[in-house]
Amino acid sequence: MTIINAIKSRRNIKLFKPDPIDENVLLSWLEAASYAPNHRVNEPWEVLFVGPDTRAKLNHKTNFGQAPAVMAVLSKPGNTPFERDENMMAVSCFVQNFLLAAHEAGAGTFWSSMGSSEANRNILGVPQDYEVIGVFGIGYPAEIPPVKPRTPITAKITYLS
Ligand SMILES: Cc1cc2nc3c(=O)[nH]c(=O)nc-3n(C[C@H](O)[C@H](O)[C@H](O)COP(=O)(O)O)c2cc1C
């Protein structure tokens, strides 16, 4: 699979098979993800593997599409609002790397933003000032949704003099 193919064929997966993801394989995707760009190589990502008790407390409306694994990805606080934003940008790059690594291996990922609420932050034990970039269901897809077409990129480009 070329990178372009991987980028274009990745989908947000809403339903998973029960087959587990091998932990070492999962770690290899996270390790690859850590080569994301990040300012001053501060590696601002932190990962929480969500176990069954915590998952039950989160009570996600579809139980993350029955994904066999769930993880939350956090972004560390910065010394300034600018640094905080930069950290979130770097962690977003980390996440996209992870999504693509999983996809290339035939797995799928479901991105939920539920971790940003105060109640769910408390359930996850997120330290104050950390941002929750997402909570992710990870597994092998039972259904792959069709592509959601994108706006022609030329409509998003402005040429400056
Ligand atoms: C910051 C962020 C938060 C998201 N939160 C959710 C969510 O809470 N629930 C959900 O179903 N999808 C969520 N998504 C996934 C998008 O809905 C999905 O990427 C979009 O529909 C495009 O589909 P595709 O990823 O299959 O191309 C989120 C994506 C991002 C980047």
C-alpha cells in the first residue's frame, strides 16, 4: 500500500470484529506514530489503555463499535497557550500516523471525542491541564463505510502575491 493509498482508503470504523489486536503489534503502531513532527522533540503524547472497568464507566453509546481495544491519547500541557496548541498539533500528527499504521496492517480505528467532557476526563483520570485528543476504538473492521467525498482542494487554496 502506498502512503497516498493508505491516506485515501482509511475510514473511521464504526463496527469491529471481536478478534483481538496483538499487543506487540499495537505497540509497534504507536512506536511508528512517535516519529511524528513535534517541536523541540518534546514528544507531548501520552497514551492510556482503557481497561474493561474504565470502559464500562465511559458507557460509550455504541461501546466503540465493539472494538476489542480502546485507548485515549492525551496531549501534555505547555508553559504557554502557544506551547499547548503546538503540543496538540504534534499529538494530532501522532494520531494520524497511528491511524495509518493500523490501517496499513488491515486494522481499523474509531475516533471518539467523548474524552473531552469533564465527567469522562475524571473517569479516565486525566491530569489537570492535559488535553484529551481522542478516545479510540481499535480492532479489525466488520464494516468499512464508503468514502465521504472531500471538497476539491483547489477550493481551499488562496494564492498570495
Ligand atoms: C477531532 C476529531 C474528533 C472526532 N470525534 C468523533 C466522534 O466523537 N464520533 C465519531 O463518530 N467520529 C468522530 N470523528 C471522526 C470523524 O467523524 C470522521 O473522521 C469523519 O466523518 C470523516 O470520515 P473518515 O475518517 O472515514 O474519512 C472525529 C474526528 C476528529 C478529527
